[in-house]
Amino acid sequence: MANPAWKTAEDIAEGYVTLNPVVLKKLEKHELDQLVQELAKVLRDVRVQVVPPDDSEKAQAKSRKMLRISQAQVILQGYRSRMGR
């Protein structure tokens, strides 16, 4: 992996990186495991952020981050189950 797993997880949350089978093929098993752990950490961090009720832009940004991370986790789970990793 060119970047550390924590940086890749943050980039996924921000929308700079998307996961797909081509990207995942380049990663080894231990790198996939690290990415799964870091995505879970970033998702926890995003969930605990408190957004003021009157700030819809921040609420939408938080929701988009959570959606990106959740989608990445689903893609990773599917890839790992197909590859037996």
C-alpha cells in the first residue's frame, strides 16, 4: 500500500479514494486487515462528532463520510469473502 492504512481510511471518508476490485487486488492480506480496522476506527470517530442541530451542511457532510466508509466496508467484505481472505 502506498499510504498507511489510517491515511487511506481517512481519504476514503473524505471521498478522495474509492475502493474497487482493481485497487484491492494490489493489497496483501495483512494490508486488507489493517484497512478494515482503520475504517472501523474512522467510522467511530465520525459517529461521535456532535453536529449542531441547526447546521445542515455539517450534518450532510457527516452523513456522506459515514456512507462512504460503510460502502467501503461492504466492498472490502465482499472482496475478502470472494478471495477467501
